[in-house]
Amino acid sequence: MEIKIRVAKRDDCARLLDLIHELALFERAPEEVTVSQHEFEEAGFGPNPVWKAYVASLDGLIVGFALYYVRYSTWKGCRLYLEDLIVTEAFRGKGAGKMLFNRLIQEAQELGFNGMTWQVLDWNEPAIAFYKKYEANVEAGWLNASLTKEQIMALDL
């Protein structure tokens, strides 16, 4: 049994959404996942894809994935933004996360990006410890801000 890393395909989307729901439950926000499978597929594999992903599979079963997109920083230039790195609970600690993260680093190198960024919850000590093994800078002091689709649509500009 060997974990293999490959580029995600449209046919993987249902399994990726299962893992996204698992992550949302772990992060104590299962109700926050509102994307439909169709919307998710189109965003990754439609005419104007906005994300890419690598999957970790074991004997054909996807046990994890890393989804990213290009982020442009006015201070730093093009950077790889890691949206989610997920390994299903039963396979954590077996190297899949490291393999996925290493593949993202290679991708950033190959594309000549000026860095890689992501978020991690301040209480997720296992993830913080994982990233610190790479000597990642885990910053404090930034607050997340967002508007929902409903909020955007309700604004009378």
C-alpha cells in the first residue's frame, strides 16, 4: 500500500466534497459548507477554472487533498494560496499530508511564485506543529473579514 500524489480530476469532486465536509466538522463549522457539487466542479474544471488540487490516494481511495489558487499580493507578487490541506482522520500521520504539502512547494517553485500562504486556526496545534516543521511563519494579528453572497446582494450602492 503506497500513497500516490496526482492532479485532481473532475471525477474526484464528490470525494473531495466529502473530505471538505469532514474538515468543516473538525473545524466546528459544518453548516458553513454551502457550495454545491456542480458549483465546486465548475470552479475547478469549467471554462474558467479558479482552483487546482492534488490528491493523495491509496489503492484508488482518495485519502486527502490540497486545493490551491494563485493569489496576487501587491506587496509580494504572485503567491500560491493553499485553501485547504485535508487528510481524512484514519490516514493522518502516515505521510499523505507531507507528500501533498511537498508537492505544493514544488508547484510554487516550478511556477516561480514569490511564496506560499495559507491560514490555520489558532487552536489547531497539530497543524501548526506540522507547518512549523517547514519553518513556516505563523503570524498573529490578522483578522479574517468577509461578506456573504446574501450580504453583497443586499447592498444598495
